[in-house]
Amino acid sequence: MVRIRLRRVGGKKQPSYRIVAADKESPRDGRFLEILGFYNPRTEPPTIQLNEERIYDWMSKGAQPSASVEKIFHSVGLNDRYERFSAGEAIETLITEATNAEQERSGSPKTRRD
């Protein structure tokens, strides 16, 4: 079974995470199938970058998000967009909406990447 979960990167006492698709049996920082995004909880507000098109693809194939990734998805509104994708809404519309939401979220010039 494939899980969408966090993979810890960064130095000692400075965690940041990659959101990856990995086999359920593999260790936390072990082998993974694909990098789907990035999460840094140490910035204010937390930096979240997601490749929603690939996440939709993995979830439609049966991948299950972990509890912590589920919380991240909920905070950015991905769960609602995925339900609309499953109902048949065009992926281009959802990706555009997600891009606009990400730009609004990263409003602080200290954490924004240009």
C-alpha cells in the first residue's frame, strides 16, 4: 500500500519535511517513490508547497495520506479540491485555484520565494 507521508530533512533541531509517496513498509527517511511537496513548520506562517496534480494522481490510484499530511492538506484546502476533482471538475481550474491560494498564504516577504 502506498502512503503519502512526511520525510524529515534538515539539520539537527532544524526540521523541515518533504511530502512523499512511499510504500507503507519503508522507514520514515528511507526509500520513497516520488516527492510531492515541501513543508517547513519553522517559518511564520509555515511554508507549504505542493504538487497538487501529482497528489491527485496518487490519491486516485489509492494512496492514503498519513494523519499529519491529512492535517496539512486540510489547512491548504486540498481535500475539498480533491473531492471536486473526483466529482469531475477540470484539473486546470483546480490547479489555478491552488496556485492563487498558495500566493495568498505566502504573504510574508520574509518567507516568500520569488
